[in-house]
Amino acid sequence: MENNEIIIHQLNRIEKHIFGLKEILNVEELSDYTGFKKSYIYKIGTF
């Protein structure tokens, strides 16, 4: 791995850890964390 790839990998791990510390995520945070589109999150979140 190049240095840039290593740094990006580490930043992604840190970001996931930070998201894991929160009990409740908003739609944008959940989208970033899971990779799901916001529209999909809204769709599965409405009943």
C-alpha cells in the first residue's frame, strides 16, 4: 500500500469508530457510515 492509501484506510477506521460512539445517527451520518443512499434510508425508515 502507498502511504496515501494507508492514511485513508486509517482515517476510515477512525471515522467508523467515532460513528460507533454515538447512540443515534442522523440520516446523513448513517448514509456515510453504511454507504446506503439517503433515499434508501428514508424508504426503509418510514412505515
